[in-house]
Amino acid sequence: MKRFTIFSMMIFFIMGLILPMSASAEKTLKIGLGDPIESDQGVLALRFKEIIENTSDGNYKVDIFPAGQLGDEQKMVKDSRRGSIDGAVVAVNNITPFAKSVGILTLPYLMQSFDDAVNATTGALGDKWREALIKEAGVHVLGWAYSNFRVLTNSKKPVTTLGDLKGLKIRVPKNAIMIATWKALGAEPIPMAWPETFTAMQQKVVDGQDNPHITNYTMKFYEVQDYSSECHYLFSLQPLVVGEKFFQSLSAKDQAMFTRAGIEAQQANLLFSVTKSEAAKQNMIDKGVESLEIKDEDQWSKLAIEKVWPQFYDTVGGKAEVDKVVNALGR
Ligand code: MLT
């Protein structure tokens, strides 16, 4: 009996040593999204979660907090950098206030297609933004969501020409380049955090906003908006980032696993965006939103490029840097 008790105590002692070790080996990542889980941000995050959880031998779990549960997107960037959350998927325009050189990606009419968006975020350009975001914002990009062009929605009037923008109150992210763009086009931009947008439109504090069809549909903007105008001034890119401090705390093997998961999640997102954008547009129409083409978009792009780009050459690192990106996109 005595021998049995000593034996049991030894087992408990050994278990006591082992269990905390295996418990502490499991890390649960806290990842926030600005958009609902059904959005293309959600597709990126869910695929990332699936890969990490399936390939890490139970060492990592990923908890996703969609729809701004962890705060607005700029807050999530700051929290990822300081480590109070592990990461987030946010629109690039909500990171560029912390990484000015990456603002090039928000210059109006820079990207004109999905191909441009992919070319702007992979290869040498992908490396350039990754390094800049580490240095300037303290976050590490693992993958990009390709969310398509930001179309303009509003509840006031059909917008098909530049003239129609006059006096239109448009909610914009707190992003200097986007504010300047809508001003240059003649609208009245009102900078506001993303989670406040729906209520601001519902209460008619603003007339409209701009975001891609998938975002507009999954955010249920059809409940408070009547018109959607097909402009192409900005291709919305939304990176999945983790805090650089967190990334550097990982072993080389885990860094490779996270990097691989980010790339695969990015591919899943691209497929989703390319194949589901039209359906989201149709869903908006089915919910009663009138879809409109812009008649004079050449003038929009001429005006925006001429008026806005020169204002921000210094902020984003000089005209030569902008030219390099333009050339790399083959124009
Ligand atoms: C914004 O307009 O602030 C963002 O594009 C919102 C989003 O993350 O979809």
C-alpha cells in the first residue's frame, strides 16, 4: 500500500512536470477582423486558421474576432504591434497612417486590375511592403486579401458623373490620401472609423461611403444605401498582419509555417474575390440598390492623378519611388 502511494505520488509529480509544459506549448492566437466573417477578410482568416491548426501538431489555435469586435482597424494595427492581440486583417488604408511609404498603394488610379493588385503585392514589391511595414508599423504581413475596387454607395442621388459628387458627404477612412482624393473629385469627405460607418449612413450623418461589393454586401449596406456607382479609383488590398515582435518570437520552423499559411490563405482569398464579386454586386441589386456606371471616369482619373499624387510624393518617399512602382506594374 505504502509502495503504491509512493508510486502514485511519483506519477503525479512527473505528470505535474509534463502537463504544464504541454499546456504552455499551446498558443491561442487572437486575430481581429474589421469585416464580418462572411466577407473576403473572413475567407483569408479562416483559411489561415485551418492551415495553422492542421499543421502545427496542436501547438497553435487561432481565434478569430470578426466585425470590429477588437476595435477599429487602426486600433487593431496598434494592438498587434504592441502585442495585446496577435494580428488582424485590415484594409491597407488603415495601416498606411503608420507606414507612410506604403501609402503608394492607396494612390488613386494606381492599380487598374486584379493583375495589377497581385503584381503590386508579390515578388519584389511584396517584399518591399513587407519590409516597410515591419520597419514603420511594427507588423509583419503574412498574406493579402484582394478585395476588388471600392465602389461608391450613397442614399442621396444616382452618381454617374463628376458633377454628381458635388456636395455629397462621403465617409472615408482616416487616411490623408483618400480624403484628398474625394476632395479633388468634388465630394465632401468625412473621415470616420469603419465601425461607425453603418450608423452614420443610417442616421444620414453622411450620404455614402466606398468599399468593394463583397464588403458592402456582407456589411448589409443595402439596408441604408440606394445607389452604387462603379468607380475604380482604388483597388482595396487588405493584409493579414501579425505583430513583428510576435513573429520574431517564433522558431524558424514556425515562421516558415506561418509564412506558408499566409500565402495559401492569400490564394484562397484571391479565388473567392475573383469568383464572388459579381454575385455580391447582384445581391446588392436584388436588395434594391441601383447599380450605375460612371460616364466620365477618364476625367475622374485625370483629376485625381494630377491633383492628388503630387501632394503626397514627399509623404510616400518621393516621386522616384512612385515611378518605380508604376514601372513595375508595366505602365
Ligand atoms: C475602410 O473603409 O475603413 C475599410 O476598407 C473597411 C474594411 O476593412 O473593409
